[in-house]
Amino acid sequence: MKVHHSFAAYDIPLQAMPNGNHQYSYVLGGDFFGLFETSIIKKAHIKVDLDIHRQGSRLDCYFRAQGTLQVGCARCLEPLDWPMQDNSHLVVQISDTDSENDSDEIVVLRSGDIVWNVAQFMYESIHLHYPLRAVCQEAALPCSSTDLWSDQNLLTFQTSDNAPTDPRWDTLKQVNFQ
Ligand SMILES: [Zn+2]
């Protein structure tokens, strides 16, 4: 039987949730990121543990994400598993008052909301860990590229202060341009 993946798998039942602690866990892979058309991440293996502490209309949510997401090495172009870890705290406030607004740390839901879907939040917080540029060595993986041009360039740049002065520059300094 083919498993049908949809956003419904990431619904947290709000109305049925009593006060106290509640635990959820997810394993996010390509199926999860495939739910988002614009996802940069195509393959991943990330475990998310979500602890929710509910006290009345306030829910304190602690997300702990850990795993790898697949990126292309900037040097050898091979896919590599990039390690990531993220801890986020989010407050969900159930309120029918108009003055309560969403912010980065507070999500406002209405008392009529039956579920809260956590897919978008997990998607966004994991994408923040997608590196602008990744190479195998940074993930402690062997790189199949033999092109060390960029490394040598960096080395030259870093040591240029201590490099012996080129005598041709000394000659130039003595030239009077007037
Ligand atoms: Zn590489």
C-alpha cells in the first residue's frame, strides 16, 4: 500500500488537547519537503521532537530538530549530507481578541480552530539551516574534487602579510613619478 503524504500528518489536535505535556515526533524526508513546491531541500533525514506544554489558552512548544539535509558540494558537485540542528521555542496563544497579533514567537489561533498545523513552521526553521555554500570537507566528508585552486588561493591571501617583499616592488617605490 502506498502511503499518502499530506499536510494532515502534521496537524496538532487543539480542541481535544488537555492541559499538561504532550509529545510528538516526526521524521522529515523528501516526502515532507515535496509538499512544498518551492522547497530548496529535496532530500533530508531530520528527526523532530516536539514537546508541547499546554496551560489553558497558552501552549509552549519546543521543537528540537536534528539530522541531515542533502546539498551539492560546491567543489565536486556531489550530493552530501549536511548536518543540522535546531532548537526553537514557539508560543501558541488561543484568543478571539482582535488585538492579539502573530509575531515571530507567538502564533495566535482562534478558539474555533480545531487543529494547528506545524508543517510550515518546521519547513521554514529547517530551511534557515540550508548553507549558502557547502563543501564536503566542512561536513567532514571526503571530497572527490582534485581542484584545490580555491584552497591555494586562500592560503596565498592569508599569508601575504608575511610574504617576503618582491624586489620589483622595491624598485618601483624608488621611481619618482613627478
Ligand atoms: Zn565535494
